[in-house]
Amino acid sequence: MKFETMMLHGLFIACLAVCSLILAAMVTTTPASVQLAAKGSVAAILLAAPSSCALPPDGVVCPRIGS
């Protein structure tokens, strides 16, 4: 009985440590968009922007309703 109790206590401590590390990583990380905005460099923002246009070639976003 003592061995099982020690194993459960060890497992609880290991799970608590892993959860604490994951929570600390989520709280302290900063997203890439915040890092780019903090730099204030236009060149860095333009490099991160997509190179292709999101619009279709004809420029029509909404479908046309023909009559």
C-alpha cells in the first residue's frame, strides 16, 4: 500500500509540474503580431504580409445576381 501511495504522489507532482510549465509558457509568450508591432519597422511588417492578393483576378468579391 505504501508503494502505490508513493507512486500516486509522484505522478501528481509530475503532472502538476508539467501543467505549471505549460501555463507559464502560455502566459509569458507574445504573439508574432505583437512582436512586429513593437518593432515599428515597416520593412518587417511588409515581409510578414502575404505576397498574393486575396481578391480574385476579376476583383469581384460577392457573387452577382443576374436578372
